[in-house]
Amino acid sequence: MPKDNSIKSVLIIGSGPIVIGQACEFDYAGSQAARSIREEGIEVILINSNPATIMTDPSMADHVYLLPLTTKSLIQILKEHPQIDAVLPTMGGQTALNLCLEADEKGIWKDFGVKLIGVDINAINITEDREQFKQLLTRINIPFAPAKTATSFLKGKEIAQEFGFPLVIRPSFTLGGTGAAFVHSKEEFDEKLTYGLEMSPIHEVLIDKALLGWKEYELELLRDKNDNVVIICSIENMDPMGIHTGDSITVAPAMTLSDTTFQKMRDMAMLMMRSIGNFAGGCNVQFAVSPDEKEDIVAIEINPRVSRSSALASKATGYPIAKIASKLALGYHLDELQNQITQSTSALFEPTLDYVIVKIPRWNFDKFEGADRTLGLQMKSVGEVMGIGRSFQEALHKATQSLEIKRNGLGADGKGYKNYEQIIEKLTYASWDRVFVIYDAIQMGIPLSRIHEITKIDMWFLKQYEELYLLEKEISTYKLDNLPKELLLEAKQKGYGDRQIAHMLGCLESQVYKLREEMHIKRVYKLVDTCAAEFKAQTPYYYSTFEAEIETATGERYVHNESIVSQRKKVVVLGSGPNRIGQGIEFDYSCVHGVLAAKECGYETIMINCNPETVSTDFDTADKLYFEPVFWEHIYDIIRHEQPEGVIVQLGGQTALKLAEKLSKYGIKILGTSFDALDLAEDRGRFSELLSSLQIPFPKFGVAENADQASQLADVLDFPLLVRPSYVLGGQGMKIVINKQELEEHVIDLLKNIPGNKLLLDHYLDGAIEAEADAICDGENVYIIGIMEHIEPCGIHSGDSNATLPPFNLGEFVMQQIKDHTKKIALALQTVGLINIQFAIKDDIVYIIEANPRASRTVPFISKAYGEPYVNYATKIMLGENTLNDFTFQPKLKGFAIKQPVFSFSKFANVNKALGPEMKSTGESILFIDDLKDDQFYELYSRRKMYLSK
């Protein structure tokens, strides 16, 4: 039992809908915390308004409340559960901390006799209030950048006059750098100061001297009640100060710090954590270091909670920070807990890494037309990927291959920039693709000293890039038949993909693969074991690398592979890669449930994914985790190594689905719906023929490959037209056009961005109602798990619509058509597993917009609303273990559930916020209402037409 035996029931506060700056890393933290506390026999009660997460799954806690994160909701829960002893607010990001503070100010914790664990109010106040934090640093003798607090416009102007430019303005009590800005001149100062004061909930900003070009570091710490402190991970930002850490490329362990400076930094971090309050839990500390020989250290901030970086640090080291932090909050000491990876050593130890990890953020600027794409103090990325390798270069390549932005890695794919001015501009104004532009600059012959002068990126990183370029240059002088083995091995050890090497040699990817096989250059898998192989690890968490062969005394040659293949029947679940708009945390939910269902059926489960923020990449979700890019070459090697019964592609969104064709071509079994059926649903021509044969109506459409064809089609189809590229997710590039000029402009723009793609033109059903259905099919029977009606009219992407379950004003005749069409299409596509179908309803006729034979964004929402594990059932059907008749469906929902999208427009000041066919929301919350007289429903319904943009 925990040391504090008085705790029998704990309330965990979640982080709410996903927004830029606060994403699914808090779902991961909250899920770990809930499991960790329940292991101790303690009741867990959760509050979170996000329906897409694993955290709000009924299996995660004793009671889950899908309620808005307000003090009103807290009072409701505390009244219903007077047994709650303690609240843990450190797992839900800034949202949970701010709510906890508000509840404390209103005396709610005191009224209900609830104590705070994992942090104390004092610590939150000191670290959030910039003035208090500065006073603390002065007291404990830790340097910080010259800074002063302003609570008014006039005070701000006085400070600027004193410090001179450049300056940084940071609002208090905000997340993801909201409202933070660099100010280089007095002309822009007034506007940015006003904005900062408005963005802070307490209308206070800190103005500090800008440390431009200084190096930035983060340390992740844990501390127990006994005042033991361990530093779990050091993280170095490759980008210098001036770019938010969430938008920086980060590397662990720190690469360019001298040991003496690192020791100084450790001591400072420990002193800071011990000084902010007497609590047990996790902490994230950020520092700046001067880029000269002196290596002066300055403290930037400390967060007394788990953070985005602690999810990254957990995955990077294998040390489950949130899980251990929860145990410490209950009163355990670090030396009483086990290291979860080795299961034989204590948790009071600091992980050692014998590999390198690189995190690269994933942006979605294409969704925010007109957005300022340069990176700065305000976070703009929507997700991230992590690569693990034996060297920085290998990890960097694996991370770039994971991004899913049609790049095969750094360079060697013919997609780099060739224009000198453009390269210099992208280096000067940090761009989202600067990680690639550095390579292009070196390739163009721009000296490293010049790149360093512009970017202030440490010379060590630039030299690593240069080595990669020189290797590419050398390999390019060879052909496939005379490439030396050692050069091919070196290229693979440095992370180059077969596709890139094929590009250098002017041959096919498959030929490089074949050459590797012949030369015995094969991937080996290594354990992430937290202790650099000093102790035996029990946890099957792997990354791949390449090693030179070892020759024994008897002449036998081999490479050491730590991934032992068992005799059990296995199934591979493909993850969904980095979060982005249109493909978010809901697919992580589906993957986790798929893994758990396959385990229940007796399979050994193998998860492949590269997103460090997710529960699917937790080391004990699947039986085996391969933290690898969801990229063909990596997947194929794992499948050849493990020999599974088959692969599940339906749960990982479009990422996994896109690999179905290759899997099918290579004779690898796809479990559930076949590739042909998946392709049929994507191919508008084939799909429309199918609908015609089933006598199901669909909007008139045509396919064009250029602006001329599009113009001719417009004469036949009539305006308004919905124009979109084929094979995309989240409505990418979709637009409604109302005349030929708009049509021509959009078609030319699309073909410039996605060359060679076919464009689909649909007659747009103006004023139609939109609805969608999700269903499970076993090949013979169909069960509709939910039908939703969108409050907004047809033409706004389903991900951006408020969707009501069940529908609120569709007549019986229309509902019957929806049910009939869904069943006919699911069976005609020979669906085995999940399917989502979208409809437009006009004049009581139900038209088909599209069908997706996979898990959709709405499956977690319907599962939560009805309280049924639909992904579990669908997976068991995909595996052929069950049919629909084996399950008893008993959906429970009083009244209506509404899926409400959440947007992050505040990060992009000049963006058109009008909604249309291209998805822009970053997350969603769930709202339960008893009936349609509810004020909130009335307000949503009255605003429904306001947003429609053509």
C-alpha cells in the first residue's frame, strides 16, 4: 500500500480538447496516472471533456465524467463522490493547473475536504506568476535574463525604454507560448504589448531581454517526499532560443554541452525544484546557455507538472515519468519503486541512453491559408515524431521519414530547394522545413560558417549534416553493380532509406533492397532498456539500426539482434504516425483498442508507430513495440522478421491505409477488409459504378486532370462545384467554387501543390443536410453503431461540424434510406470491420458523399456516448474470431450527445476563420443534453449557417 494510507479515492483532471500547444501527450500522462493509481487499489475518478482519447475510456477509471472543465463540473463530481480524498492536477497540462487554481481560490477543495497531490498551490503560483518566479531565482542565486513585469500598457513602455530592443513579451498563465512575441523595434511594440496583456488571464506580461542565438536545454526531473531527485532526461534544442520548444527540433541526450556545464545545470534544476514548494511529482525545467566558451547558464522557466517534453522523455528513455510521478504523489519514495523496464532495479536511478533520439514537430500550415509560417515564441505545430538511432544522423533521418510530408529523409529525393535567395530566406526566418533547407544549403555550397551565422545552430549539428551530404556525393559516383559494401552499410547506419540510395544510384528501391540482402546488410533490433544494457530488460520496446557483421573464431558471421521472435501467432497493428489536422488522437484510441482486443483473442500483438505523445507507443500497451517510422521499408523489415498472421490497417487512419496496396502487392495478409475493397471506396469512378448498380443516388461528378478538362466538366455538372484531389484526408485541398474563374484558379493551385493527382468535381448540393453513419460489418451482417446529423449545412467538413447523436430532425423515411444505403454499401464492399459513410440529404433524398471502410474520427465519440467498446468488437471480427451475432449490443444514451469541434485559430492572427470543405479543427469535446430545448443546442443551431464559406 502507498505510504499515505488515508488516500482511498483520487480525482484526476484531464486537459480537455486537443489544441495547438496542448495535445495528446496529456492523454498519455492521464492514462498512465489512472493505471498507476488503480494498481494501488485506489479508486480513480476522471474528468475530461475529450471523447477521442483513451483516457476517457470506461476501462481507464472507476468513474469517467465527460464534462466541461469548469468549477461547476468539479462541484457536481465532488457532490456525487463525497469519498474523494485527493486531486491530481499535474497530468492535464495548463488547463488542469489553471482549473485547480480557480477551484482553490473559490475554496472548493477546502469545502469538500480534498487535498492536492503531485504539486502544491504555492508551486503553481510561483512558476506561473512571472514576478514571483523572478524573485525566487534572485533568492536562490540562479541567473535569469534581465526581466520586469508589466500589468499596464504604460509600465510596459517604461520597461522597453530601460532595456532597449530586441525584447521578448511573455503573458502570464498561458500555454504553448500564447501571445508571446519578439519585438525588434518600437513600431511593433505597442501592438504586441497590447495583445500580450489581453492574452494573459490576469493581464500581466513579463518583458525580458531577448537571448537570441543562445542554446536551449530542458531537463525532466522527478522528486519524492523524501527529497530524492532524479534527472530522467536532458534534451537539447537544435534550434537556438527564439523558437518555442514545441516547434524546435530536439535531441536527447544533450549533444553539445560540456560535462562541467551539464553538472552545473543539474544542480540548478534540482535547487529550483526543491525551492518552489514541498511536493512530490514531476517537473520540467528550461535553461538557456550562452554559445561561447563561458557557457553561462540562465534559467528560463519551470513547470511543476508533466509536459509535452516528459512524454517525449518517457519514450526516449523508457522511464514512465507520469506513472512514477503518480506513485510519488501517493507518498511512495523512489527507492521503494521498481524500474518498470528492468523490473529488477530501483526507480531511484537516472536512465542511460546508448542511442540518440530526435524529435521533429509536424505542422499543418496548409490548413491555415495566409498564416505566418515562420517559427517563433508561439507554438504552431500540431504533432510530432520521434526517431531512435545509434547516431544523431540515423535518428534525424528516421524522424524525417516519419513526418509523412512526401519526403524520404534528408536530401537525396530530388525535392530540395535550388534557389539561393529562397534558401537564405528560409534559414533567416526559421521555417517549418528548415530541417531540410540546411541540407539544401550545404548542397548548394553555402559555407557552414555562413549557415551558423544566420541560424545560430551549433556547429556540431551542421557538421553532422555536412557528413551526410558528403556521403551522398560519394555514393552518387557509383552505380548499383560497383557500390562497395562498406559504403552501403555506412549509408544505412546513417539512416538513409533504400529510396534515397536508389535516387543516388539512379535505380529502383527494390534493387537496393535486393543488393542489401545479397550483402547481408540487414536491420537489427535493439532494446530501449533505460540502462545501456547494464541490466537485463524485461520490456519488448525496440528500435532498428544496422551493424557490421561479427565474425567468430569458427568463421561464423552474424549481427546481434535483440528482438527474439516467439512461436505464438502474431498480429501487427499499424499506427497513425504524427498527429495532424484530419488525423488525430482518435486513431490512437482505435489502435490501442485493437491491440487489447487482439490480446484477448490470444494473439501476440506488435505495434508499429513513431508518435511519442500517444498511448499506443507506451511500452506496455502491445506485447512488442517497434518505435519506427510508419514507412514502407521499416514496416516490411519488421514483418519479415516477425512473420505475423497478418496486418491490421483499418485503425491507423489514412497513414496505415495508404500502405495497404504495398502490403497486398508483397503478399502480406491484410486482416479485415481487403485492399481491393479499400481501393474501390477511394476510386471515385469504380465506387460510383458500384453505387449505380445498387441504385443508390450520389451527386453528379467527373474527374479532371487539368484546368481545361475541369472547365468542360463544369458545363455538364453545373455550379456550385466541390473540387478536391483524390486520396487525401481531412478534406485537404477541397473547395466549393461558384464560377469558372474560381474553378480555374483552384485547379491550377491544386495541381501545383499535388502534381499528377486527379481532381474530382462534384455537383455541390446547396442547402443539403449532412449526416454520417458508422457501422461494423462481418461480411454477412451489418450493425450500425451510430447515425449522426450535422448541425451545420452540407459543405462544411464533417470534422468541423457539430454532430448530433442520434439525429434531431431526420424523418423516418430519410432514416430508413440511411440504414438501407449503409447496409448495402458495407456488404457490397465486402467490409470486414469498420466503415464510415457520409450522406447529403436534399428534398428527402439521401445521396452518398463518400464511404471509408476504416475506423473514423467519430468511432471513439459514438463508443463513449453509447458506452460500448465498438473497436474491440470490430477487431475481433477482423481477426475472424467472432461474427456480429456473438455480441449483444445495448447502447445507453439519455437524450443527445453532441460532438463539438475546437479550433486553434488564436495561433494564426491573419487566417480566414470561415469554415468550408477543408478541415481546420484540432480537436473536439463532447456535450450531453437531455433534450433539444437545451440552450446550448439552441445556440449552436441558430449559428449553423454563419460559417459556410464557398
